Amino acid sequence: MTVVCMATPLVLHCGDLVIDLERYRVLLAGRPIALSYRDYALLAYLAARSGQLVSRRRLLEEGLGRHDPGGLRMVEEHIRHLKGVLERDGRSFIEVVADQGYRFVTQN
């Protein structure tokens, strides 16, 4: 079952994942998740575009505000870390689309 992210002012609700854009806080099943600023920025960027395919370059340039070509590897590392932190207990939030980019999805 796919759950659609619903936005309220400055808060993204994606199933049991809550991203508070005002307080820079992430909750998963009511528990706070500690993320680096870059991890948080990528998660918020993807979640705000739920269901859309986002390229690594776009994540680098728009999500992180960087333009260096070597940064594409950094995007991959941050996504891998985010998946490791968030995708437990059968949860799936970030779909990897081979050679194209990433898509934020919520499934329960």
C-alpha cells in the first residue's frame, strides 16, 4: 500500500515519517532520528517531491546546493546512509532507480 505524503505548513507527513522543516527534525514512528545536515537536506528535498524521479545531479545541485562533479559520489553515500537509518522493519522510503536517480516513496 502506498501512502501519499501530506504537507502541512512546514511539516511533511509521510506515513510514520515526519519531517519538520521549521525545526529541522525528523521523527520515525514517533522517535527522533539524528541526521547530519546533508542527510536531512536530501531527505527533505526527496520527500517534498514524493513519487518523482530525481537525478543524482539534481540532488547535488538543488538538494545540497553544490556543483562539483565529485559530489555525485557524496550523494550516493548520503542516500545509502539514509536508507540504512530509515529503512528498517520492512519500511521503504527511497527507491534507487538504476543509472537514473532516486524516488521517495512510502509503503506500509
